[in-house]
Amino acid sequence: MVLDALSRLGRVGIDALASLGRAHLLVARMVAGSSEVVRRPGLLVAQVYNVGVLSVLIVVVSGLFVGMVLGLQGYYVLSQFGAEESLGVMVAASLVRELGPVVTALLVAGRAGSALTAEIGLMKATEQLSGLEMMAVDPVRRILTPRLWGGVIAMPLLAAMFSAVGVVGGYFVGVGLLGVDDGAFWSQMQSKLDFDEDLVNGVIKSLVFGVVVIWIALFQGHDATPTSEGVSRATTRAVVHSALAVLGLDFVLTALMFGD
Amino acid sequence: MANWGHGMNKQRSIEIVVGAFMAAGLVALFFLAMRVSNLSAAGDGSGYALTARFANVGSLKARAPVTMAGVRVGRVEDVRFDKATYEAVVTMRIDPAVDSIPDDTFANIFTAGLLGEQYVGLEAGGSEEYLKEGDEIQHTQSALVLEQMIGQFLFSKAEEGGK
């Protein structure tokens, strides 16, 4: 009995480590095959379209509402201290530092990551990946690498759109509806937010999230059990794992970037 | 996916949309850089450096503004502790356009509002000699620390009461 439980625990541990190892081997092969992206830029463009363009609508609409909610909530808190003018700082700092990169990554994981997992998983289940291999085409280079790079390019751009639209949403609520001073909103924002400290760090965050979200999605698809049930489980796992990875990494990155 | 027609036409449409997407993303980044962050006002490390020694800088930090007559003319670059004199050494970078700061200028540390951030205020003196790169401002006044002020106030009140 005890030995059975122990062996089950051991198997779980070995499986987890093995899949971690396969994930790293896969990402190494994807990065090693990056020359394919230069040789066939059309593949990359198509993936920027898939991950980026198709996510624009949800990202922009979410950004607008998140910014507007920040404007409302921030106003109610700040007006208690008579510091309504700092609303711009609060909205912009929360968006650029945290919400822009993180929420965009979560949205992309749900919108594009799950689609990538299902796509790769079905390619595997219908033996298209093996078919490519039969034709001496490396499916990792041809199929996975452009998707990874497409995601890495698209993510920071999407996050920037999210933050920019969010600031405009916060401006709309704060200045337009609640009567915060127009000039103070922007000038305090500009004097308190630093280009290197805030904006560049936000972009770095979203680059990291782009790699992680797309990597997890591709790995789960590539590693899926080639059945309809396997693909559906892999899709769920991709979204759950990416969300956890994004939130966990966000803590680590924030501690490193803004720790001192 | 939307119906994009066929062949080259489809590839071209996708390229156009992706181009528009990337342009929109870059515009958003540009908006954040210029409108939201301080890039437009940051200065690019140009200008000349001045130092000043203070007995106490309060909570003055790097990147705090340096103003003359209320107008920002530079930024604090560095705040260090001099272990030989037990003073704080503040390095400021002044805009190159403001090249006529007299060498008997007075440097104060002020607080913006009651709870605001601290900044360096320069009050021009009457000298004909101007400060250059690397010069030190001789006349300084430390930051007002609220606890010290309250302490002094209470102390003087107590003295009055004792008489």
C-alpha cells in the first residue's frame, strides 16, 4: 500500500520532470530553427496576423474598460486625500507596469494560445506533422518556430495598445466625467512615470510573457495525446499553465525590476 | 478567418493588415513614451553637472527636479554620502541652455506641497561669474525635516512656559 502510493508519487514527479525536459528541448529546437523565419518571412507574417491582429479587438476593448474602471476606482480613493490630480499617475503606472503586460498576456493565452494548442494538437492527431517529416521538412522549424516568433513580436505591441487605450479610457472617465484637471492629469503622469524604469520594464515583461505563453501553447499542442480528448485536455492545460506562469513570472519580474 | 480571396491576393491582404497592426502597436508605444512617460522632458544626459553639499537632504532622490524661479532647469542625477565630512553630496545636471547661473547661487531643498516630493530650488545670486561643469554650489540650505521642526517648536514653547 505504502509502496504503491510512493511509486505513484514517483511517477508523477518523473512525468512532470520529463515533460519539463521535453518542453525545454522543444524550445531549444524552435530557437535553433530561427533561420527559417528569415528565409520564409511569409510564415512569420501569417503568424503575427494569427496571434496579433486577431487579438487586437479583445485587447483594445479590454484595455479601454480596464482604464475606465481604474479611473473610477482611483478617483474615489484619491479624492479622499484630496489628491485627484494624481489620477493620471495612478492609472498610467498601473497600466504600464502591471495590467498592460499581464492582462494582455492572459487575453492572448485565452484568445491565441488555446487556438495554437488546438491547431498543433490536431496537426499531430491527423498526422500532418509526421507527414511533413516524411517529406524531410522539419515540422518544428516550419510550423512551430514562426508561431513562437510571431507571438514574441505581437505581444509587446498588443500590450502597448492595451496600455495606451487604457490611459485614454482613464482620461475619459477622470477628466471627462469626474472633472479632474486636464493639465494636471497629463503633467503629473509625465513627471512621475519614467521611460526606462516604467515603460521599458513593461515592454520587457510583455516580451517575456510572449515567449512563455506561446511556448507553453506550442509545447502542449506538440505534446498532446493524438486523440480528440487529448487535444481538448492539452488546450485546457495550455491556458491554465500560461495563466499561472504569467502571474508567477510577473511577481518575479516585478521583484527584480522595482525591488529596490 | 475572413475570406481573403485567393493566392497572392490573400497573402498581400494579410501583409497589409499585419503592417497596419505593427504600425498601430508602434504608435501606441510612441504615445506611451512621449505622452505618458517623461521621455519628452527627460533630457538625454546632456547639460552640465553641478554639485552641492547639504547637511541633510531629507528624502531627495535622483531624478528630482532642479528649479529656478519655479521653472525646471535640470534634474538631480545622484545623491551620495560623503563619509569624510558627513554631508550629502548632490549632483545635478543642468540644461545647457541655462548657462548663466551665478557662482554665489543659493541651493535650497524644498517640498512641493505638504506631502509632495522634494526638489532642489536655486536662487540666483548677484555675481558676474557663472558656474561651469563640475563646479560646486557653496551656499546651501538643508531640507526641512518635519519632526525636527515640531521638536524645535515644542522646545521653544516649553522654554516660553518656563519663564
